[in-house]
Amino acid sequence: MNPLLETAKKKFTGDHFATEAAGAHIIDVQKGYAKCGLTLKPIHYNANGGVMGGVAFTLADFAFAVATNTDNVPTVSVTSTIAFLSAVKGKELIAETFCEKDGRRMCTYRITVVDELDTPVAVATITGMRMR
């Protein structure tokens, strides 16, 4: 059993937008890493039938929050960039985040978002500030 995973799942029940409104859930968490998923529902699609970009961004941001706040000093994002790579082909989104730099006050994470068919959906970079 992964104690960080249990800690994260308990802590992030309080993240109502990501977990309740968007439907994000935590798959795995390690130091400097998180993997989160989301099952697509009709609410996630736009008027053209594609998945809203905000869905991928919300999942990427949630993965960043899980990776940086589970067993660390509380961290908030200060800058975020996202590049949308292709349309979603599947019914699930998966975001994985890896720490690129972990400084005393600032950190930078790279987040990849794919669907369950391994379609590259988006890549994001988020810089966070430790709230000491």
C-alpha cells in the first residue's frame, strides 16, 4: 500500500471543482510525481463535439496540485502554459506530472495529458511557489 496515495486521496476530497464538478481522481502519487485520471461525460464536450480544452487543463492542474501538495509545503501555481496537441479519441484522460526543478521557494512541473488510447492530448508546464 502506498501511504502517499492514501494521504492524497483523503486530502483532495476537499478539491470540489476538480473531483466533483470535473470528475478527476488520483491514480498514483510519489515524491515529485502524480498520475490522475478523468472519465469523459457529456458535460466535458463543447458545441462542436470535442472535449473542452479546460478539461485537459483542469486535469493537468489537479495533477500538479496532487504532486506538489501531498507531502510537501503547501504550493500554489504562479504560471501555467498548455499546448493542445490533438483531439481526444478515447473516453478517458490521464495526466502524469514530473518535477523538472524543485527549489527552496519555486518548483516547475511538466504535465502530459493523454487519452487511454495513448493519443497525446496536451502538454503543460506549471511553475509553483512554496507557501512557507
